[in-house]
Amino acid sequence: MNKRRLHKAVVARVLEGAGRASHAQRRAAFDNDNVELAEPLWTLINKVARQPTQVTDEDVAVVKASGLSEDQIFELVVCAAIGQATRQYEAALEVLAEAHDR
């Protein structure tokens, strides 16, 4: 399998595979969508995507106290991280394609 196909398979698995978090929540975390994610989950997901070194145990504890299970939080954090990595990967591929076409 080529790298792009493998990447698409991983994305499909985290978004559509079996899990504790809903498919809609996983998609919103992947997309870093503040419209679909309520506080305090939105704060955690946005930090994972934009400032991962700033995520604290308290960020996770607040989300857990809001009613999400550890499994749900883990799945959503993974979706947020893979979503951000995907955006960066796609942007890099676009730059490489543009550079190659010159």
C-alpha cells in the first residue's frame, strides 16, 4: 500500500470504526470544529490541535467531570491529533506539488 492509502485507512478507522465517542463527536474533533463541540471539550480539543504541549491533566479532568468517559476522551484526543496532522500533511503535499510543477 502506498502512504496516502495507508493514511486514508487510518483516518477512516478513527472516524468510522467502533468506539465510545459518537461518529459526530469524532468528526468534529478531527475537524477542530468549535460549533459541534461544547465547552469544556472544545478547549481540550483545540489545545490538542493547536498547542499540544500546553495540554494539562486538569484539561482532561475538567472534560471527564463534564460526563465523558476516559475512553471517549482518548478517542477524541486521537481524532484531534490525527486531524491536525492530516491538515499539515495535506498542506505539505500541496507545497511539494507546486514546487514540482515549477
